[in-house]
Amino acid sequence: MTNVQATASDSPFIQGRNARLYGKPVSECPYPEGSKERAAWMEAYEEAVVSDPPEKP
């Protein structure tokens, strides 16, 4: 049994949002076609352009 805890940044939704905000292409989604994780990642990626300002380096 492991004692590893997931954090918010581990969620596919947050990963998708961050990918968009940091200028990564949608093709970098690490989740397989048809998975719930990919759907969440893609949803967040698309929403980020509408609701969040771009990150400044």
C-alpha cells in the first residue's frame, strides 16, 4: 500500500487548463481517446481561453 496523495494540480482538468495557459498545443494531452480524463483535460483546455488571462513568464 502506498501513501501517495493526489493534489489539485494532478487533476486532468487543472492540467488541461495549465497546458493552455502556458501555450502548449492540444496535442500534448496525455490521456487516451475516449477516457474521462481526456474529456476533462480537453474541456479545461478549451475553457481556459475564455475565462483566464494568459500567464506571464
